[in-house]
Amino acid sequence: MRFYSTNSPQQTVSAEEALFHSLPADKGLYMPTPLPHLGADFFEKIAGQSLADIGFEISKALFGDEISTADLENLTHQAFSFDTPIVELEPGKTSVLELFHGPSLAFKDVGARYMAGLMSYYSNRNDKEVNILVATSGDTGGAVAMGFHNVPGVRVSILYPTGRVSELQEKQLTTLGGNIQAFEVDGSFDDCQAIVKQAFVDPELNTHLSLSSANSINIFRLIPQGFYYVRAYGQVRKYSKPVVFSTPSGNFGNLSAGAMVQQMGLPVAHFVAATNLNNVVPAYIKTGLYATKPSVATVSNAMDVGSPSNFVRLSHLYSDGYDRFKENVSGYFYDDDETRAGMQRIDDQYGYVACPHTAIGIMGLEAYLAETKLDYTGVALATAHPSKFKPLVEEVLGRPIRVPERLAILADRDKQSIRIPADYEVFKESLLQSVS
């Protein structure tokens, strides 16, 4: 498997190069080539397979003999020590795919743990240290921090916008210590992401540090997220209906991962891009005009992205054609009042407690199924455990919710972060000091 930049398709690099140097010099984004095609037989046999089993089989198709079968099996089963179960709200019609059963209680555990395993594999083989930079609007940072904590040969620097992540999310970013360093940025997620992107193309910084990203900038964060779409399909194919996935979306890596496995043969009838008021992609689907804008703070903070970097990948997967994009993806967006009302209604109607992002995904799915009036099986991605947004969920539902022990133990730990303005040069100086 090789990787090309979306800006230079004729030039390719190895998997190791794409993993460790996640942003090409031409500022494009890496994409795998060729994408293996998983035949119909593959999808007929997956009904009883776990996430780890499916991840192993797809990894073999991707890597071939580049990594031994034994190493790939060990990597995938260590990364996916948890599963991603389907919970049916209306059997045969509406389900949620729970992606929060990993250590950080968010879907990004899947990509972060797989990528940590790969980096550890290559680092041990080459005896080199890598410095990971990651910008987060909430869940990415926690998943990366827990996935990479105490991984030999890896240091992690996490940038997050001050006041724009939940209290428990912040605890996940700032309390582990060791090889994990948090930078609290006076700005937005887009500011954090811009700083990270600038660092990757800074020649001086790159002479001092071997930099990589654990954001969805890195293609190896996205690839394993495709595995749980396949796992979900295996759980609902018993209904023998076309399958629609609704993905709560911010930076659009998660939806890009779904589109990637669709290109590999997963029988997806349609995708729903469900967003908050940061709705540049739903607006594009409606008008054909793609226009980024400053991000807006919302109660679904992990999706507060005004310039989604993975739109390039998603568009590329649909041949950069608006008609093909619109044929495969529909967009819906919801403001904070609609999100709160949706959380309450979902609890009343289904007895299901949803975080704000998951509620937006469910509402988007319901809206699409109601509009099309087609006999589809719909799956909304439940991206985070509701306890990660405990104050909001309890305010909306009017009752306490339980916090799983692995998150509750963080509540009394002291926050440790370096606070900086949204200024690249200040970050660069602070980073060099922190790793010296």
C-alpha cells in the first residue's frame, strides 16, 4: 500500500512515511493507493465477527506482506480490546452504533489506539522518537492522550481551545502527565489546527523534532475508523435492507472513513452529514458552494469546526464532483435549542440517553428517513458517552447520570497545561522548551 497527496497524485510514499510525516510538503492530504476491494464474500461472513476480527482482516488487505500477519493480529487485537455494539431504537429501522466503549469513552479511541500500535511497531523497529502534535475540539485529545500514554518512543503535545471543551474532556487532556503535554490556547479549534499545520511545514522546527499528527490529518487515524462501519453493517445486514449511516460531523474525518470503506465495497446506500451551526458541508450540499467560516461555539463542542480539513478527502473520494457527492451524502444541521430538544425527545421516545453530538446524528438520520420515505435501515453513530457532557445532559434531562469509573477517577486530579495565545511562534518556543 502506497500513499499519494491530494495535491500531487502522481507521487507516492510508503505507509511509514505517511504515518510519521502526516502532512505532505505540498500541504495536501495523504490517501491510500490502491484501495483494496473487499468482495461480496467478505461482507457475507462478517455478521459474527468482532471489531478486532474485522480490523485484522481489512488490515491484511491493506498492508499485504508489508507487516507480518502475526504482528497485524497482535496490533489489532491489542488496539480493539473493546467492541462497537449496535443498540436498536426501532428494530429494523433506527439504530445507534455505540463507539464509546474504549478507554476515553469516545469514538476516537479506535483510530488513536490503532495508530499508537502502528507507531510503536515502526519506532521499535527503527529506534527513533516521534513527537506527535494534535489539535482537539474535545474528544480527539482524550483518545490520543490515553492511547499514547507511556508508549515508548512517543511524546504527545495536545492543543485545545480554552473554555471550549467540557470539564471532563479537559481532565483527560491535562492530568496524565508523563509523555503527554497539554497546551491551552486562547482561541478556537481552528486556531489550534492552524498552529499544528504550520508546525509541520516549518523547516527549522522539523530539523529539531520528528513531527507527526494524531489528528484526522493523519490518514492512519481515519483508516481504522472505517472498520466500525463494517462492523455495524455486519450487525444490521440481517434485515436485508439498504443501510444508511448518519455521522455527527465536525472535521469530517469520520465521514471520510465511511466513504473510504464504501469505495472498498461496503454496501452503503447513503450517508448523512449531521452538524451543528458549523454547517459548511450541509450548506455546500444545498448550494454547491463550499465556503469556510469562523467556527461558532455550541453545546456540541467536538463539532465546532468552521474549516473542516477532511472535506478535501471526502470530496476526493467522490471524484471532486458535486453531483456524485450529493448523490452519496445529505446534510442536516441543528442549533443548540434544537439539540437540547432532541436530547430530551430521544430520551422520552426511546429511553436512550444521548450526548449532544449523538443526538444530532440521530436527528439527522430521522430527518433523512422521513424525507425519503424509503425502507432503509438507518444507523446513527453514537460518538461519545453522555457522561462526558454530564452538566449539559443532566440539565436537559433533569436527573443525574452515572459516570463510568475510568472517567470518574480523573475528576479529582490536578490540571497541568501550558497556556498560550493563538500565536504560532509562542507555541513553537514553548514546544521546544517542553521537549528539551
